[in-house]
Amino acid sequence: MEIVVNEWLPEYLRPDADANKTELVDRFVKAWLDKSDRIVIRGNSPFASKFYMYMHQSGGYPAYRKRFEVLFHLFFDSERTVIVDEGELKELPKEIAAKTPDDDRYLIELWYAKQDRIILTTDKRLKDKLKDIVSLKICLLPEFLKEYLV
């Protein structure tokens, strides 16, 4: 399975994040590795920007720094991560583009480039806005993890 993740992942890794959220990331990463699924990220995106920003900010917190470093290396492992460049993206159909919030457009573009991907988010607004696009698979983190972590 290919999983498009949004900014919840770096947000949950921040040193000031709730311990339950950090534990969720740890459990998600373990399941991701155990299942041999692949994460899909866009090289130039809000996800990448936040990830690098928080990784640099975690320097004074060794435990958090280690989590960021592990993920950083996994993101450059082609068996674990698909990094999509601008040239691989397709123009969204007008009906999808019109419903997509600007700040989430990169997620929908990643899905649309290869439509058998799933978008994993904490953004209920995004899921609600696009719920009538039948082929689009958007899962909220809690519902996804109930099945994924078993």
C-alpha cells in the first residue's frame, strides 16, 4: 500500500507534542515497516518544509532528534518511500480542484498521480469536502490506525 501522509506526522514528532501523539507516530512507523508499505511524499511541500524545520528544532532533545533522523533516512529509502517530483504530477480535474482547499492541494495531487494511494490525515475538513469523490481514499488517522496497528 502507498500512503500519502500530511503534516500530522512531523507535528506529532515535535518535542512539545502530546506524549500520546508521539507514541502514535512510533506505533505507525513500526507498523509501516512491518507491513512493507510505502510512504508517499512530495519533495517540495508543506510536509517536507515542516519536517525539516522540526527536525532542526529538535537538536536539543536527543530522543526526538533520533526519531527525526530515523524517519529522515527512511524517507530516502526507495523501498520505504516514494518521493514525487513536480514533473510526475497531473493536472487535477476541475471538479476535484474546485473542492480542494489550497493548503491540501499537494496531497490530492499526490493521490491523483497514482490513484491507488490512500491519504492519511487528521484533517476532517479535507475528508468532508471531498467525500463525494468515490475513488479518492482519505482516512482520518484514528480510524486508519484501528485497523493498521493490529
